[in-house]
Amino acid sequence: MGFNEADTRAKLINPALYRRGWSEDNIRREETPGGIDVVNQKARRRSKGRMDYVLRLIVRSDTQPVAVALIEAKQEDALPTEGLQQGIDYVACMLHNIPFVYSTNGHLFVEYDGSTGITSAPQPMSAFPTPNELRQRYETMMGFSLDDEAAKPLLTKYSTGEDTRRYYQDAAIRAALEKIARCERQNEPARVLLSLATGAGKTFIAVNLLKRIADAGLLKRALFVCDRDELRTQAAGAFQNLFGADAAMVSARQPQKNAKILIATYQTLDVDGDEDDANFLTTHYPEDYFSHIVIDECHRSAWGKWSQVLTRNPSAVQVGLTATPRQLDIPEDSDESRRDQQITADNLLYFGEPVYEYSIGQGMEDGYLAACQLQRSRVNLDETGITKQEILAHNPIDARTGLPITEADLDDLYANTSFEADCLTHLYAASQGGS
């Protein structure tokens, strides 16, 4: 009987990797906290999360390691291809933002190449790629060398260490820095879109992304734009924790032009109007004033509300953050759905496809986001058991006009097709009238 998976790692895989030039400094074990299941309406965390075995390149002793591969360890008597599925390995590549996934039983390994989608034939561990070999392949795939000036932020360490970041946050930051370096190498505008579920820590990503760029000496002035005062306050606190007095919150009276990082809302910048009209943005910040711009929750505001921030700074590195999937599946045909689709289309047209995505489902599976339990409820008022007479007994009024609702009005107001758009408003009015 062969070694179990843990012993295979310790006694076969690790020694084989060491012989190929991979030291413990090159290896990071990423462990998730484990998902939370809802059983009988009670939350229960699973015993342990997923352990991923990530290989990272170290260019110099003082640089941030760059993740390039993941190893799926199998027990010794398993086939090296056991459990290997292209779909699973594709997901692993995307989740960790890495090009290569390996599966091994300690004797043989197979490689999944994320750039080609090809899985290799089994090979002996003596042929496992060395760090230099994977670096060459990584650089060819990326289109730049890790020695390039544009790659400096990628090699700049987290200023507070890696203990507070999560694997997907690191993956998102690397994905953004890789695209920025690739665009600079190709002399193209750097436009980056990151899509992560609400609660996944997009502010953490934005702060550390800009901090690593700043520490690499490549940031002149940056603007972080959000759409609500509370988000501005929250972001300002996060930025000031790392940048100190170099980060400042913009208000109507304080353009904060001495700070390196400005945190503002769309409303403060007054960019809701015609681009030809003078506003706070054009009055205080000349064209190409900012070298880097981050638009938070870029799906929430229609393109016209904040596009001026970007078009006035065409040379800036521009990053969009969103919690909305790349493509909304909206079967209904309404003004609101068409606006949502247009916002998504504008984002993708301008920024391109997201360089990294982390869904709410993956967040729950990993245990980083709270689990939810779906509750079925009826939306067909004809099946609720509520009669028109019971509604009329509450003396309902129209919430929009203040006029009483008659029995004749109910047939139109509570039509099934308009439940979400109209009925909740009027049911609220009805309940207020009878309580």
C-alpha cells in the first residue's frame, strides 16, 4: 500500500521539487477557511478548506514572489491523471491567475497548460520544470520580461506582508499588474476590469494595487472614485492606513491637490452634466493630471456619469472595479434592463473583458463570504390567497398619487407582469393604510 496524500507530499513530491530547484521559499500553501453549509437553518462550517500547493518564481531575494503554477497532489498509488479534468484545471488557472496546473502521485506528473488548454502525457518527476524553465514560459506567455521596468510593481512586496491578503485578492492584483505591464510593453493604453463579488474586498485590492505601483516608483498621482459618501469614507481610511497623509478625501471645498492619492465621489467631481460644462473636475484638475485612476463599482453609474474622468486622463492607467458578472442574463424587456445591459456593454467595450473574476458562489465555497439559503416565495398574487376585498378593507392608497385605490384599479395595478415594478409599492401603501 502506497503513501497517503500527506505522506506523498512530504516524502515524494517535496524532495522531487527540491531536486528540480524549487525551495520552500518558492512554495506557498494557500488554505481557505472552508465553506459554510446551512443545515436545518443553522450555519455549520466544514472541517477544513481547500489546500492549494502554489509554486512561485523568486527573481531576487528582496522581491515579491510571482505565482505561476499549482500542484494537485495525489496519493502514491493513484494514477497521476486521477481526478484531472480540463474544466477543473481551467478553473484552477483562473482562480489563482496562473498559467500551469500539475497533478502528480510523486512519481509521475501531468501538466495542464492554461494558455493552450492541453494536458500533457505523464512524465517522470525528474523532468518536472525548473523555476528558470517556468519563468521563460511565463514571460513568453505574458509578453514581457520580469526584468522589465514595467514589471517592477509585480515584483514589489506587499508593504504589510502577505498575511492579510487572500489568494484571490493576490490573484486579482497580479492579473491587473500583468495587464498593465503588457500594455506598457506594447505601448497601449492600460485599461483593466476586475469583477469580484460584493464583500470580497475590492477596496483592499485597489489600495494594495496602487501601493505596490507607488512603491515601485511608477505612480505620480492617483484618483479613486466611488458613488457614495460612506464608500468614500471607508476607502479613505483604507488608503490612509497604507499611504498616510499622501491619501486625502476630496470634498467640495478641498480639492486636496497636494496629496498623491485622492478619494472622491462622482457627485463631488460634479461629472453628471455635459462634458462641455465647467465642473469641479475640470476646474481643479487639468487634463492628464492623474497617472492612475480606479473607478469603484463602475457598473452602478451609467457611462455618461463618470466617463469624463477617464476621457480627460487618456494616458492614465485606468482600473474598473465591479461586482456585476461580465454578462447579465435579463430575460425581461424594460427600460431598466436595457440600461443595465448598456452599462455592461460600455464597461466591456472600454475596459475589455475582466482580467480576473471571483463570484459569490466561489466566495461561499471557499468560506470567505457568508452562506445564503434560498427561500422560495410566490410572486403570483392570484396564488397568495389574498382577495381584492381583503386589500380594499385596508383602505389602500396609491403611493405615487395619494389617491384611494378602487376595486377597478386593482386589476391593473396587480397584474402578474408588473408585480416587481408596481405591486410592492402599492402593497406597502395598503399595509400602511390598514395598520
